[in-house]
Amino acid sequence: MIKNMIIVCFLCVAFAVSPVSAQQNEVVNPSFENNVFDSLSEWGDITWSGNVEMAIVPSGRTGKYCAMIASETGGDASWSQRVTVLHEGRYRLSGWIKTQNVEVMDGRGVALNIHGVAARTPALSGTNNWTRLECEFDTNGVTSMQVNCVFGGWGQARGRVWFDDIRLEVVEVYQPESKVITSTVKVLPDVGNSPVSDYIYGQAIEHKGNCIYGGIWAEMLNDRKFYYSVPARGPVWRTTGEGARVLIDSPWTVIGDASRVSMSKEDPYSGQHSLKLELSREPLTICQNELGLVNGKYYSGYIILSANKANAKIDISLKWSERNKVTVPIKRLANGYKKYPFEFHVKGDSDNGSLQITVSGKGSVVIGAVSLMPQDNIKGFRKDTLELLKKLKSPIYRWPGGNFVSGYDWHDGLGPRDKRATRVNPAWPELETNDVGIHEFIEFCQLVETEPMIVVNSGLGDAWSAAAEVEYANGSADTPMGRLRIENGNTRPFDVKWWGIGNEMYGDWELGHMRLEHYVQKHNWIESMMKKSDPSIKTFAVGNLGGDWTQQMLKDCSDNMNFISEHFFCGSRSDLHIHAMQVPQKIRDVCQKYRDYLIIDNELASKNIHLAFDEWNYWYGPHFYGDQGTRSFMKDALGIASGIQEMYRNSDVCSMANYSSAVNAMGCIKTTKTDAFLAASAWPFILYRSEFGTIPLLVEQNGGNIDVAAALTDDRNILTIGIVNSSWDLYKINLDLSNFSTFGKAECFEIKNENPLAYNQAGHKPAIRARKTAPVETNNTINVSPVSITIVRVGVSHGY
């Protein structure tokens, strides 16, 4: 265990207000350019009373769109969005409003306000051209609030109003009394624990939100195999309780006579039906909108269709503006299903591009599947996302879930992608196209140079299916499943070493949840069958320390596991230090409880079963990046860094962790339709993986709000010191390295931003990133900035 002793003395420098240099808008989609059918919209429509019309309309003050509310008889409504704010700060809410014949009935008129907080702009009525309104307010301890574009306002109004360019920006950060703290940190030569496993830097990906589809996978079309009937029978999207918009009906629209469109169950290409189009001289078009397109980029795809006895003319178009599109004719139509490729060169940017399939002629055609990807995709994966994932240098990825796995049949992901049937995702509110199965996951791991960890279904699944999956992945050509893998294109075994058995089976939210005394039997059955397929694999059992679950699993299943897994997610806390320290505290508590089990049970201790935190993260706030696609802030990065350091301090029992999830959801990397970027939480992984050592050392410290850890590199030639400062204080640290023979100046690396709610976003210079700072003499004081993560590296003589 790490000793904690810092020698601290205080020099107080009080200040209450910190000016903010960068005006960061906390409102997502402030000018409504991502319209109501887009999962990134984030705006929700609320009708408080009366009858209103609400829409996103193409008459914006800036850009193309703006939000509109109208009522002839009277209504009270708002366009609303929930945002995260600093618990002590001053903010400015502003926006532009245009009104037409607004008559106030018993309300206040048209305005902007913060729901539940005494913050609202002046109100407008009558007819006004675009007018800017604003107000300022203090948050007074509130960390989450709802921005409203109000029509009526605590009563009703009549008329019409448009809203655009809504902004919520911090004006001042009210900090607690700040101090300059002088401290001494002494690094001891004693190795504190076992060498740290690289696997603590693992990541997880799951079929949920925009993690795989819309994040890692390059396919641009939703419902490309026509699971839903065309055209849509109702609303295409709905808003979940967490604020994300999810697809619940067909995204394909029809231009022309919709009665000529039907779903044919006769010889469907994939699933239960395919799309049938009756032909005539009048053109008929099906199209999918809301596509993100980049000027100058090439896009390629294909359509699989059958034109039996048809005299058809078929054009495929990609449109990026009202007047600009490129069209490719489909020629030499054949009987039976055939794949017809196409390619487009786009000459304009668009967030509302459209793929259009136009048919005319005689007879009918049946469309089985359509695909469209950026041409720079790498074996079906997004190039920009893969490049960022490589920067994480994660040694292992956990897949396919997560809650998803408890209802997943891995056989659905085998065979030609276009023939794989689309299902409803068993755990999350979305479709599962099965475009990414076990073959694609293995290919993904090869592309990002990582190891695969596959979780089998112990919920609705059984031992036979799990054992067959192991044999499929690792079996030779002499085995039935090994031969099937070869038939599906992989002659060499995947050699998957790491296998999770189930996910959170202790929870009643999990498909297949059962009583503990029954599950221990199921776990043992599944694990023993899996090891008959390959005795060399390493397995992970579902754990849940804090109740009877883990204790019983260890008692009854310890001969059928190599790891016991633990999951935890932390919410938001208003106090910065408390927020950051949630993560290391969770890790510390679980590790100590597990040690207590080992002390009591000597036989268990001899089996060398280690802990794996195979899901861990923060999880709170609005979903900006699809379902569960939360933002990552600077204050989260502090907690992630301290979590990594805590795993170093507990490397005797913890040897693997998988941050959940790698992309979108709560992940390190966020994507839009056309861009990808590193979120705040990515940078601790990048910095510690690249610059921190692997052999933990003891550190003496006492008091203060900094978290310090130290480690030697593998070759013992470099001493590394990590410092997480989750306070507003400036630390002046005297490093006591008297136990080492050091030489040269120390390298320093830093992640910092004095705004704990700073975050990175697409198209902007990163607010949070790691940077190398000026070298320092270790016999001088090292300054550690408020709200920062610092790593110091200094050369030492081998053997100290």
C-alpha cells in the first residue's frame, strides 16, 4: 500500500473571481442546424398548455434553420435543452428572436429563460425583426439546468416566433479562497507493489448509442437492409428519457406515389422482407436524408437489387444542396439479386445530404440492401476514428457488451454482411444491423494493434453457444466451428485469449437475470464447456462486491475463473475535489474488500484470481453524441488520472481495466457525422500510457488535495511522478529524490484548464490536451497548476 505523507505549508493568496478567457457555448446545436430528425439535435419540444405548432424551419438568422413556435388560439410552449454548468459561476444567456403578431394573453410573452432559476431575458410581443435578448445570472450551487426558448411564458400567447443562435456562456468562475501551497513529496526506493499490467489501459466497445454504428463503423445509412416498412408509418425518431433521439421507424422517405412501394416477403434478400418498387413512366424516388458530407471527399457504395422481367431505369444520386448533386446510372440490370457499385465526388459541405434512388420503367424491382461509406474507410471502419483510437494505445478491447451481450446471438454476425438479418437491439433503443460481428471485431483489433476480449452471452445464452463461439474463434480446421470460420473467410484461428462470461448478471435489468444460487451453476457450466473447446483461455466471472454476489461467486466458482470483474460509474459532484476523488475511492474500496476475502480464505488466495474493472467511467449529463453520448469535462479527466494512479497503488490485486466506452457513449473519442476528436477523458490515457512508468514506488505525503504516485520505467532508468491537482490551489512542490541518483533536468507534461467544465468539441481548438512544458531542475520547486494533471520524468542511475 502507498504511504501518504506530504509536508505542507501555506501561503494564502485569496481571490474570489476568475475571469474566463474563452467564451465556450454550453448550448449544443445553438442555431438549430441539426434539425429535429437528427440524433445530435438535443433540443426537445415542450407544450405546457394550449395548442401550438412547433418546427425547425429554413428561415434562420444565420445558417439555414431556426426554431419556430406558433399558435392561433393560444399556447404556452418552449424549445428546451438541458446543460451542465459550474456550480459557482456567473453565466450569460443570450439569443436572437423574431416575432410576428405576438399577442400576450395571460403570459409574459416571448423570451429566453433558465427553468427553475431566477434567470430570464426581457420579453417581446407584437412584431419584431431579429432582436438579441440577454440576461446574466449566478448558478448558486446548481450544476444542471434547462435552457428554454419560451413562447407564452407562465401563461399563453398567440402569434408566431422564431429563435436562433442561442448561447449560454460563462462570464466568471467563482472560486473558493485560493492558496499557494508549498509541499514536499518524497519518493522512496521501495517497490510498492507488483509491476503494473498494461491491461489497466484497456477499453470497451459495445453495440449501443453511436459507439460502433455512427462511431467506429463507417456506414452512413440507417436501416440499410429495410427492417422497417417504407415509408415510415409514424414518427421516425423519439426522444428517450435521457434526451437522446433514437430511430423507431424507417428513415427512408418517398418522393412520388407511395402506393407503388411495398415490403415483399417473396425471396427476401435479408431478414423477413425486402423493398419492392412498382415501375411506371412517372419517376419514383426513395431517399435518406440527414447525411453528413464533406467538400472534395469521395463516397462509395452499392445497391443490391433484383430486376426480374423489368425494363427499368435506375439512377442513384448523392445530393449536398438544393441545386447540387451527382447522379450515377445503374446499367446492365440482371435477373436475381446482384450488387451494383457506385461512387460519388462531393463538391460541397452538407449536414443534410441525401442519397436518392430513382426508378422508372415497366415491371418492378426489389432492393435488398444499400450501402454508402466515405471512400477513405479502412475495411469498413472510419479512418478518422481509427487514427484516434491508435493514439490511445489500448492493449485490449472488450466486446460486444455490456448489457447488449445478454440478448445477443453471435451467429447473427456471421456470413456476408448484406445477408445478415437486422434485429432490434436487445438492450438499447436502436436497430442492430449485425454489420459488425466477430470477424469485423477481430479485424478492428488488428487495425488498432490491440488484443480482443470477447464476452459470451450468459443471460439468454447457454453453454453450448458459448463453447461453439470459443471453438469458432480458436478452433482448428479439424473442428466443426473451425471449419465454419474458414468457410467464412478466416483460415487462421483468431487466438482469442480473454473471455468474459456474462455482464452484470446480478442486476434485474439484465436479460436472463436469475437468482444467485442458480447463476453460479450456470456460470460453472458455461465456463467448463468453453474450456473444453480451448483449455488455454482466460475467463472473467461477473462480480459485484458489496453484497453476497461476489462472495458466493468466489466460494462456488473460483475453480472456473481467472478474473472476477467489477463495474462502477460515477456521477457529477459540485465540489471539484470530491468529484475527481470518486473514481480512486471506488477502486480503493473494491480492492480492499477483495483483499479482505483473500485474507479470510487462504485457498482462494492461492488461486491467484485478479480483479478486472472491465467497465468504469463517469456517467452523467445530457446525451450529445447519440444515446448515452455524454460529454467529458476537465473535471472528469482529473478523476480518470487519479483512477489510473489508484490502480498502480493496487496492482497486487488489480491487473485489468476496460474504460467504457471507447467511442461516443461515455467514451474517450467523440464523433459527429463528419468529424472525430479526442474528448477530455482520452488525454490521461494517452499521457500515462506514453510517459508513466510501470513499477510502482512508495510515496510519502501528508495532507493537501493533490494525488501523487510514482513509478519506474521497465528498464529502471527513468523515475516518473504523477500529480493530480483537483483543487483551485497552486502547489509549489519540492521533490525529495534523495534516495535516487538522478541526472539531468526533468521532463514535464501537463493537462490543465482552470475551468473544470471545459471540454473539447469538433471543429474547435482543443480546450484540453496534453503538452510538454519546459524542463525543470529537480532540486528546484516544481509548480503544479490548479485543476491539472502533471507527469514529471527524471533520469536515474540504474539500480538507483
